[in-house]
Amino acid sequence: MLVHIPHVLTPEEVAHARRVLEEAAWVDGKVTAGEQAAKAKFNLQIPEDSPAAREVGSLVLRALGRNPLFNSVALPLRVLPPMFNRYDVGMKFDAHVDGAVRAIPGAGMRMRADVSTTLFLTPPEDYDGGELVIEDTYGKQVVKLPAGDMVVYPASSLHSVTEVTRGSRWSSFFWTQSMVKNDGERTLLYDLDMAIIKTRQQLPDDNRAVVALTSVYHNLLRRWAEM
Ligand code: NI
């Protein structure tokens, strides 16, 4: 399941993030890639432990916390600190799958990456190319979103970023370990949650059918959630 979440950051937050990141020291993106992905990856990143990554990372995490749609889609158990990358002209990331297990910096712990997220920080009119191409069960999806919007998709999907041919594409990306690791089960819960929200807009909250559907949602989550 691939979900577009609009307006995760306000225009002011995007502008602030851009200003902080402009001052940061960018390094070759291969530093965080596995051996195979390093051969496919041509971009720049900000070191995970740099003050800029921490400051803008906290801003992104706060925005996620106030976003009910992200919580419904990802059912997050833990979110790895957001990272930041940049594709200038000639840069790209060929098809790859993100690593399944990642170390949590400074925590001496590892987590499973179930859900991948890309948060766009550059308006689409500022660059050509740089599309995120995600191969899911319905074929290839091409994603290029307004600054401040993000796309959430299964970390198991093959994906790539096409070569940037004009301008520069900046984004934040991060992984989430979900309470529900199976993408199919997560998708059912998300679809049910959205249907309940729509039904509640049309029926009073004490309607018996609404109560019954909400019970089904929680009892499925109880059955499938692991933490
Ligand atoms: Ni990736």
C-alpha cells in the first residue's frame, strides 16, 4: 500500500528546514548504504549525528506525532531518526530494496524497517527528474510531491530515484517499525479505519453499527499488533 500524506510540514517549517540544511555539511550518500546499494546510490546526505540532522529530524518527528493519517497508515511502534538527502544534477538512486534491519543510533538496539517514508522538501517545479519510482503489487508508481508532503510505502518494495536533470531535489527519509509487520494486515486496518471515519461523518457516534465496526478494528489490531 502506498499512501500520499499531504501537508505534513507547514510552508514555514519547510522553509526553516531548508535554511538549516543549507548550512549543513553534505557527504556522499554511500556512507549509509550496504555494499550492493552503494553501487546504485549517487546522492548526498547529512551525517546522522550532525546538529542539522538532529534539529530538522525533531521537527519532522513532531509533525508525525500530530498527523493522524501517518499513525493510521504506519501504526508506528518506533521511528528511526529522520535522515536527509539531496540529488543534484546527474544524481540518482537505481532500483534497490531498503535493508530490513537497522541500528537505532546511540540506543544499542536494532529495529525492523517495515515502512519507508519520503518527505519532499523541494517544490516539484524547482527540479526535473528526481521521481521516486515504487514498484508495488499494482505496478510502478511514480511519485513527485509538493514540498511538505510525504509518501509512505512498504519497505519491502523495490524503488528508485530517477536522475535529476535540472535543479536539486531535497528530501527527508526514514523507516518505521510498525506494530503490525505484515503489509496486507496493515492495509486492511487502514482501509477499515478510513471507512469508519467516513461512516462516523454520516451517523451519530452512538450508532450501534459504528460501535460494532470500531470494535472490529480494535479487536483486529489486538490480534495482529506486536510490541
Ligand atoms: Ni531506498
